[in-house]
Amino acid sequence: MNSILYLILAILAEVCGTTSLKLSQGFTRLIPSILVAVFYLASFYLMSQVLKKLDVGMVYAIWSGMGTALIAIIGILFFKEPLTILKASSIILIILGVVGLNLGGAH
């Protein structure tokens, strides 16, 4: 399977794991607690497959940056976290940083 597709799936699994972590309420709710482990294990497995073909620095920057941006957006949209100018600007900078790393690593 395509490494980029695996990377996208790894990011989505990590985001689902982090969202489940929030929903687990400190591991006091069974189903979200189980989902934390399932999604993080899936994310790490997918990342291990991506790292067979792509450079670790670029992959980790994309995985962590996009995961961070998506979780921040989910927090705003679904958990009613406040959206400030600083937060919005920071999300944009994260995304721009990921794009810049990709452009800088292009052959």
C-alpha cells in the first residue's frame, strides 16, 4: 500500500486515540479507554510501515504536526475549547511548517 496513505491513516488513528483519551475521563470509562490502546497501536503499526520507505524526520514531523493541528481543531469544534487569534495563528503555522518541511525535502 502507498506509504502516504499509511501515513494519513496513522495520523487519523493517532487523532482518534487522543480524542478517545479525552473521552475516557482519566481512564474511568471502559470503551474509550480500550479505544485509546487500539487507536494508538494502529497508529504505531502504520507508522512502522511508513518508516520502511520514508525518512523518519519528515514522517515524524508530518505525523506530529498534522496530529497536533487536527486535535486542536477537534478541541475547538467538539469540546468547545476557545478559539483565540493566537491559537488559530499557531495552527496555521504548524500546517505551514509541515508543508515547508515537505517542500524542503522534495527531490
